[in-house]
Amino acid sequence: ITLKENMPWRVGDKIVLVSTDFHWDHGEERTITAISGTSVTLDAPLAYQHHCGTETFGTQMIEECGEVGLVTRNILLRGDAASAASAFGGHVMVMANSSAKIDGVQFLNMGQKGKVGRYPFHWHLTGNGAGQYINNSSIVHSFNRFLSIHGTHNTRVAGNFAFDTIGHGYYIEDGIETGNVIEDNLGAHVR
């Protein structure tokens, strides 16, 4: 594949090319085997077309290119070997009188299917979460949402990539949460 710009990815990193057609399930996971500038070689051919082009509408040109998300991170939190079969993985819950400053973490096979409050990452009734964040992380193959902000204010969720979950993606639970900054995140393959 050819990227728009050089990325600090490495051989062996896992990536996902999200779907660019009308089929939500055409996102594809691959492992990088070689990198030369913006050219990235993958471990297997792609099964689906991933579109990149420019469309013109009147005087406006719109670039339409598929997103590529980096799965691999320096730190890995994952459900155990039985998680995929049981849809019952681990979860991180930040509660009152605790805080979270997370950057560069991969959450794999996390969350618990059908269990309220058991999401891969969850601020739960923390109140003022000023200074807390989850940035530049990935959440893949989740069994219940990507992350939830519940009864928590003033947190930051930025630069994250999330792929393949059951239920909602990035979720504000009560709708009363204020001051949270949620920006530059990508979520795909939400079932």
C-alpha cells in the first residue's frame, strides 16, 4: 500500500485498513513486512479494494481515502487465551479517587459481552478527571464497546484507533459529562 505520508511504523507492526465500500466488515488486518518511504509491504494480499481518490462537487474537491490504523503499541493489555471463545476479556475501570494517564497502550480482546460497565476502558463516576487521558492507544477485538466516559468530566481521548467491537464505540454514558475532549480518534467495524 502507499500512504500519504511517512509514518513511524516498524516491520512487524499490525495495521488495519478500514472498509471504504458499503460493506462495514471489509476492514482488513495485516502485518507490515517491509517499509520504504510511504510504501508499505504487507504479509498477505488484500481481499477487498480500499479506495483513494478525489471527487469534484461543483467547485469543491474532496479527497476520499481509506484510513489505516496502527494496532501495535508498546504496552499490551489483553484478555486471556479463553477470551475470544467466551467473549469475556479484561477491563480497566477508573473510579473515584483514582486517575488514569494512558498513552501508547494496546487493548486486545478486552471487555465483557453483555455486562454493563465492563468495557475495555471505562471512567466510572470519577467526577473531575482534569489531567486524565487515554491517548495514542488502540482497542481491538473488543467484546463490549471501545471506551466509556461515565459521570466524569474534563478528560482527554485523543489519537486513538479502535477496531472491531460489539456495541457502541466511543461512548459518553449519561450525557451530563462536560469538558471532555474527544478528538482525532478513529473507530471502525462496530457491530
